[in-house]
Amino acid sequence: MSEITIGSRKLGVGHPSFIIGELSCNHNGDYQIAVDSVKAMHAAGVDCLKLQTAKPGSITIDSKKSDFIIGGGTLWDNKSLFELYTEVYTPWEWHKPLQELAHSLGMEFFSSPFDHDAVEFLEDLNVPAYKIASFEITDIPLIEHAASKGKPIIMSTGVAREQDIREAVEACRRVGNEQIILLKCTSSYPTPLEEVNLNTIPLLREKFGVQVGLSDHTMGYIVPMGAVAMGATLIEKHFIMDRSIGGPDSAFSMEPSEFEQMVKNVRDVEKALGKATLELSEKSAKNRDFARSLYIVNDIQSGETLTRSNIRSIRPGFGLPPKHLNEILGKTAKTNLEKGTPLSWDLID
């Protein structure tokens, strides 16, 4: 998979995972909370602020018919879709000042558009990428329109069947866009660990030939850490200043201290992953001094035969390698050899 650039960040093998703080509706309609959240994201080590760019009427219609009432054991049961999307709305006039704040802090900024107008609005802001939400992955015209802008396209797969993913990827490629990142995502809020299925990350990478990341709705650090270990190049999680303020996404959003610890843990995993090599590090090479080798373990007189009673494989590692033991047994000493002498070929007849 080729390297992808989002703003000043490079994504791909050999680069740190790109960590996105999803603000979503966790501002609860209060601009100051949104500002404070961006600043807290930066302090937590977040690489990118992400918003959602939609108006309730661009996602659904205002209807109380049963088709439009949420059910099925979600956090939002009994609300209409229009009511929910009205509640989660981020005013469009907030985008530019929040973008400027993010940039002033050295963070990237982009958003999830939900219709063509939102794409054009974000183009005017010159965002460096587009995120397609899980529930929009079947909206091929929207994907084609966003992908036609020639910028990286990040697509969540939370409700997608394999054919949906294939059609979405093909839509990007059809308009000449190969800068595709698929996100392993489980659209369950919050997500039980048993439903995460991180083993899907290498499967998506192999099957579609694209970079793969994680959009995570679990609570805690384990899943992002595991995803990075599986090769995820991007991690997205919901950020909230304080879950006690409530809101539709609060139950599966992480507070600043939690997010900061998650970022630290991910960076520690990246350090531990290192590179694929069979070469020893400098410290490991030095520690070979404490490996086993052949030593004189009882005093030997000149001309005396070397046996298992006077030659042994012990630590440290300054003598001949133990693999030579059978070659040496039965040979004789050239000179008197004192107990504790490392064995070498020049001491043997």
C-alpha cells in the first residue's frame, strides 16, 4: 500500500499511526465547550480534529412514521431520526474558527460530509481529506463526489457487507482516487470486545489493497493498541470533555485523561513494534557476553584429555560456542589449564 499524506502527516508503514479526535456532538451545542475540547485534544496528543458536517434535513426528513423512529436497543431508542440529527448538529459557522484553532495548535482538521453541499462547503475550507461515515458507505454518489476532489478518502465499514465495501472502493477508483483508507468499525455503541474482530484489519488490507485503520467505539485502550499491532495506520475515537455533560455520544466517548493515556499506549506499542529484523540491537549484542560457552571447570594438566568432567557449557560467553563440545571431547590440552579459563582452539591438541 502506498503512503498517504494528510496535511503535514504521512500515513503508512514506517510512520506513526494518525490519531483522530472525533468531536461529533460532544459540544452539546455550546461553542466554548467545542473550543475547550480542541485545546484538550491537542494536550492529549491528538493529531487531527474531526467534525461532522450535516444538516438534519440533508440526512433524513422530519417524520414520525415508524420507519423514522429509532429502535432496536440503541442509546437513542424512541427518538425520530430528525430529532437525533437536530440534537447532534454542529453549526457550519463553527467550522472555520475551529479549523483555525486546530491549525494554530499544529493539528489537522477535516470532517465527514453527508451530502454534496457539505463536500463543497468543506472544499471551500480546503480540508486535506474526507471521512465517509459507516451509514453513508452505500451512498455511492456521495463517495464519488468526495473522492473526485482528489484527496484521501477514509471510509468506516461499521454496517457494510463485503459487497458494499467493494462498491465504495471501486467508486473512489472510478474517479481516479487511489488514496483510500478503510476503517474497521463496529456500529455498536459502546462496542463489546467480543464484537470488535481486529483480525479483520489484515483481511481488509489484503482483500482491497488499501491502508486500514480503526474507528473505535469501545471504552479503554486495549482495542486501539491491538489495532496498531495489527497494522492500523489510523485510529479514530470520540472525544468528550466530561461524560457527565451527557449527549447522544457521551457513553462511548473518552475524556481528556483517558484519551491522553490511549495515545501514550499507542505510541508505546509503536516503539515496541520497531522494525522487522533478525539483527541484534546494540544492547542485545552486548548481552551475548552472558550467553553460554565452553570453559575449563576443573584444573587440567598439559597432555590431559578433555572430558565432560573438566569441560562444560556454562555462562559467560567468552569461550568457544557449545556446539563444538563433541569435537573437543577426547582431545588433549597443550598446556596446564586453570579452572575458569575460557576454552579456545589454540589451547587444544
